[in-house]
Amino acid sequence: MDKQNAEGDLIMQANCADCKSHACYTKGVNCTGVDAAEAIAAYTEDERKLMEAAAYVEGTFYSNITRLEETAEFAKQMGYKKLGMAFCIGLNAEARCIAKFFRQKGFEFYSVCCKTCSVAKKELGLKQVKPELDHEAMCNPKMQARFLAENGAELFIACGLCVGHDAIFNGSCPGPVTTLVVKDRLLAHNPLGAIYSRYWKRKLGIMDEGEV
């Protein structure tokens, strides 16, 4: 059944996860009601540049380089010189390696950890991981974005920020944001491990019918 918005206009049902054909990919099937001209017009000039750089990296290096390398290639295509990374303190060792990589690639690289400013969680009445601590610093994604911007970052990189904190960081950055690492403490920062493991699928109640 078609869906309508408050004005009575038809809207795309947005249930692509359950589509069995995905014929939009190679067969030109358009089930949205939005034509190509309208879809293209939705992008600003700056967004078109991002799209072109992303397509270049995908088309040139498809399945041949890592996400880390893809990020560097994308930044080169965009002409960025200064990169800024907001990282989780739990990935401080990884952050050092990432910073080393980008600097070796010729970028000015800035990084800000999540505990910047060291504001106590108690200041905002936030739940602590360790209640017995007198001072447990809160994550501070808004200031991470600010400090990176103040250093002239042109591309903002999220590295292992908590769910929710990443949303604040993304919304606070004055430029494009890309995610390099998604934190998953149980699955070695690989959230899809829960989908690839039938044991986790069973635990989460998402086994396919007939799957054992």
C-alpha cells in the first residue's frame, strides 16, 4: 500500500532491507516516485564533488585497498590537506597507528580523544561505568568537533565513538564526516560479527526461517 505524508503526497516506503530483487542497482527499476532529475538536483555543488571523489575511489580501488587507505585516497581526491579524528580513549593505541599512517601519506593530522576537557559525569548527572570513582570523565563529542574545526580540519573522521556520542559529533562538525571505526566492545569493533555468527543471531532472535 502506498504511503502518504501530511500533505497527502506519496512517499517512498523505505523498506529496502526486505527487497528480494534490488533491481534498482543494475536494471534501472525505480520504485520511489522520484525521477533521476529530481534526485540529481537534490545534491549541492559541494556534495557533487564528494560524490565524484567517492565514486572515483570505489571504481578505482574496489576490493583492493582497506578502508584506511580508501579514506586517504578520498581525501586526496578532494584536495584536503588537514584531517581531524575524534577517537574513543579505548582505542588510543589504534589512534596512534592511524595518525602515523595519515601523516606518512602527507596530511596534517589532528586528533582529539573523547575525554577532552575531563568534565566529570557527575556534572551532568550521567551514569558512571564505575560508580565508585570520584571522577569519571564524560565523553565530549561536541568539543571534539570544535577543537578539530579550530585546527582547520577539512575532513572529520569518527573513530570508535559511542552510540549517541557519534550522532552529536557528526551533527557538530562544520564539514564532512566519515566513519573509520565503529566501536563494538564485544566483537572486536566488528558490529556485523553479530550477523555473521549464527550463535549471536540465535541469541538476538534474528535467525532466518529454517536456519539451524
